[in-house]
Amino acid sequence: MTLPPASALPDSGTAYRLPAPEYRNELTEVGPGTPMGELLRRYWHPLALSSDATSTPRKVRALGEDLILFRDGLGRPGLVYPHCAHRGTSLYYGKVEDAGIRCCYHGWLFDVQGHCLEQPCEPDGGRARDRIRQPWYPVQEQYGLVWAYMGPPDNKPVLPRYTCLEELGPGEFLEADDQSIGGGGPPIIPCNWLQHYENLVDPFHIVILHSSFSGTQFVPQMGLMPEVTYETAAQTVRYTSVRQLEDGRTLRRITEAGLPTLRVVPSPKLRVFGQVDSLGWVLPIDDTHFRIYVVGRVKESGELFRNRSRLNGKLWEELSEEEHRVYPSDYEAQVSQGAIAAHSMEHLATTDRGVVMVRRLLQAQLDAVRAGRDPAGVSFDPHTAPVRFAAGNYIDEQASSGEKN
């Protein structure tokens, strides 16, 4: 063991008069008008399962805004500002009809785009009702999720598609999950979204946190220290980790953090080789909470949920407080940094290269929006091809075999 160098002042380095911690607000705060909030509003975000949009109004919160989600009698999803344009009563208590949602207070009826269709207490059903608009957001359904665009209307891009969710194998179908798979904890995680997002390109915590510290959560091969290379592509930061297996084969695992909040993470349980079989989207609920929506190719219903990681053989919610302390996972490691991590207190090292690259990629998009340009990863062409990621688990056979998968 190497002892620390002796100090001229034996009590130096204490926490006395430690400067107040600070965080990078331009990367973490997501509300309207903030730099990151305005950047994220240039993209589509999933904010519910399709099954969540029903004739019962549902409260949702995204990017620091409270909203009401519903599905009208014609099957159209709607997302509106919660307070009625008449006198502010919450539409959470509204009645959903064929044409839209009706306020419980005086019966004003709004369609899924906020048009006021009826004002029952007004002469002629509201002679000026066509001048009233309930604030709303555009929504679309895709991959079993409800997506919302919360940004400037003139900059609305097309909703992207992804090859790993379009190219289904025999017997496969898509399944959507809202339980924050990959977050290591409950569905809603009480810390800033960036603490999870930048963790995606930290390959070394897998060896320490998920293997040597918490015990092997995935497969023994993931406990091997990898050789890692990093690169920044047009809209992702990715790393390739290479592990030499005992049987002479080489495991190459490519993981990506994609714009705006994409988790492009191959299964650490090595269930599938080849391109990644699921995608996750980190939804910033507000500055201090996030959740993750996941869509994956499966062959059985419930497969995504059943493949959640286990600690000491148990799911996160089954662990006691003492077991959480003894077997911490991503949830404990990230939430314990604080509601918003204190970036001024960090001491980044060589293994944090991916974290630095993600922050630089985000900063570049902030600069682009500030300069009046579109951020990376948006398209306005409805015929744009699906996005293909490099992420996946790949096995290279022994050189003598001449085979590669």
C-alpha cells in the first residue's frame, strides 16, 4: 500500500471553509427559457406509453412543465396545458368526449389542438369561441409511446425512426416499458437527468460498481477490465470496450449516448449479439427528476421487465435499506451525488473521457441553437431514413478460425 505524502500541516485538507458547491446550470436546468431547456425542446420526447393516453385525463410532467394527456373519443391523443383558458380550473378534472376535453367548471370544450369548440354558458354557445385557444403541444404515437414536441412550431422536426426498432427478426415484436430500465431504481429517479445520461459513456463503473463492488449483476465477462476507445460521431458519443475472453474470443461492446437523451446500450447480459436490441430515452421531468422509457425487440410479453438487473438476487424495490448500502447500483451512485451533482467539486480523470466528450457534444448543440442553427440529429424531411447506431455486442472469433460475427 502506498501511503499519502506527509503534509507540513497535519490537519490540512479539511472541509473547513469549503467553497459552496456549484453545478453547470447550462447543462442541467431544463425549464422553459433555460439553455438546455431550449435545446431539448428542439427534439421530440416520449412522455407516456400509448396505453396511458385514455379517456381519463392523466397528469404528466416533462421539461419542468405540468401537462394533461388524454385520448378523445375518436382515438386522437391530446396534450394540453393543465389550466383551462376560461378561468384556470385544472383539466385533470375534465370530461373527455368524442371531440376533445370539457372543463368541469363551465363546460368549455377543447379539441386535441386546443381549439375551443363550445362555451355552453355563453350566448349561441360562445360567439367568440374561435378566438380562444387552450395551450397545447403536438403529439404523435410511435413504437408504443406517445411523443411530444414542446419547442418552437417553426422548428418542429420529423419524429425520427431507428433501424434497431424497424428491423425485426423472426418472432420478434416491439415492447415499450416505462419502469426506467437501466436507471437501477424506481420509475422516477430523484436526481438530475445528466447524472444518468453521462454515465452511459463511463465503461469503468461497470467493472467496479456492477461487478467487483455490488457483485456480478450481469455475466462474469463484464467483470473483466476492458480496453476502451472513444469517438464522437455526428449525434452520438460512443465507446468501444474490448474484453479478451478465456476461450480466446474477443468481446467488442459498443455503447452510445445519442442526442438528445438516447440510451443506446447493448444488453450487459449478452443475450443478443449484433446490433443493439433496445433503445432508451432519458426524459428530464424537471431539474431534479427523470425517468427512462425503453422500447425493445422481444419474443415474449414482459421480457424487458424480466431482464432488469438484480442485486443480491433481488430487484431494487425488494432490497432492504441495509442491502441498498451493501449492494449499491446506478441509482445509489447517481442519486447520492445530490439532486444536481456539484460539478465544481469534481476531479475528473482519464477514465472520464467519455463524460467530458458528452458534455462537449451538448455544449456544441447549445452554441448552435444560440447562434440560430439547428442542433445535430434533427431532420425536417419526412422521407429521412431511420437512424442506424453502431452499438451492439460483437464476438470476434480466434484469429485462426477466420470467422467473425
